[in-house]
Amino acid sequence: MSKSIKGSCLCQAVTYQFHGPEYVFQYCHCSRCRKFTGSAHASNLIIDPKNFEWLSGEDMVGRFEPAEARHFATCFCRQCGSSLPWLSQSGAAMIIPAGTLDEDPGTKPTQNIFWGSRASWREEVASLPHHDELPPRPASQ
């Protein structure tokens, strides 16, 4: 990845861009990522912080760091609540929630981490029915 990739929150109050190669693109199944995303896993790109910049709304970015966490933090838009990129507590990595990207990063996830912590209810996405829109309502029985 060498071109600049842009991203934003749901309300567009916060925008950002990054460039350069990612360290990794991965799915994280830890309980913290599941709680923060409200999903089975987080989809994160991890980049060098030098390759990241806020374009607008940086003052709208909230941050939460659990007291017991050594690396984990979360950032979010104070207006709409969307996940946003966050700098690791060590300052060595910028974590980009892939769902906030406004364009294709040109790369795909390469690994799952904290697999042993995955949600017990998680199912392989490909094994579920696919619908291009909302599915029809089931007929009354």
C-alpha cells in the first residue's frame, strides 16, 4: 500500500488519512475488541504512526484506556460514537479500525489473533446465507 487511504466516522465529523505499508491487517477476537466493536471480532490495520494524520475533527476524538491494559485503548467520535483510529499506549503503532475506511486499502487480513478468546456464538461468515439486501420476512406459521 503506497497511496493515501482516507477514513471517517459515521457522521463525517472526524476524517483521517494514512499511507505506507501496514505492519499487519488482522482480525482480533479478544474480549476487549468484541466489547468495543459489538461484534465477533475487530478488523484492524496496524501502521506506523508517522504515516497517519487527522484531516478534520481531531478535537471530536474521545479516548478510553482500561486501567489494567498495557497496550489496548479505544478511540471514538464524541458525536456519533463510531470507532476511530487509536495510538497504542506505547506510541509504536496506530490501530485503524478497517470498518472506518472510506476506500479499499488494497490489502486483506492475514491472520486471526486471540483465537482462543473468540465468541462461543461465532460462525464462519461464508457458511451463513447471503442476501444483497434485507432478507424477506419469514412467513407466519
